[in-house]
Amino acid sequence: MKRKNIYRKGVFDFLRSALLPVIFTVVVMLIIVYGLQQTAMSSKSEGLKILEDSVRRAVAKCYAVEGSYPENVAYLEENYGIHIDKTRYVVHYAIFASNIMPDIMVIEL
């Protein structure tokens, strides 16, 4: 009776035992990278919305306190505590009249 060698594996068994963990690890790493990218994109869009909302609130506050809308964004930065990261965002602020709400748009660079 011939004994079967339990230590001897075939090529298929070797590939399965060596490649399966590698493939699993690569798939898990790709899922993690994709999740981090989605989180970063969500964070960017949320920062844009927060800045636009804070500029609009400061404009409304200025109108309530002073009776007219500010001439430019620099006035809001000086007097109402708005901080704009000029390396990341551009604020389009177009005023038509002192008693009409200005057009406010925040654009990411």
C-alpha cells in the first residue's frame, strides 16, 4: 500500500494558498482608498456650502444692523469675522443697490 504524501501540494493548491490572501488584501485596500476619496470629495463640497452660508448670514446681519448691504466682501472680513481661504475659494459678490440682496457665489479654485 502506497502512502500519500501529505506535505506535497499541487500547483493549484500552492496558487490558491498564495494568491488568495494577496487578492483579498488588494481588494480591501482598493475599497479603503475609494472610501477615502469619497470622503474627501464630500468634505470639499461641504466646505464650499459652509462658506457660502456664512457669507450670506454675514450679509444679512450687516443689513439688519447697518440698514444696507456691504459694498464688498472685504468689509465683511474686517467687520463681521468672515474668513475666506483665498488659496481655495473665490467669492463672487455682485451688489446692485444698497437695499437689494447681492448675488453671492463661492467657487472652488
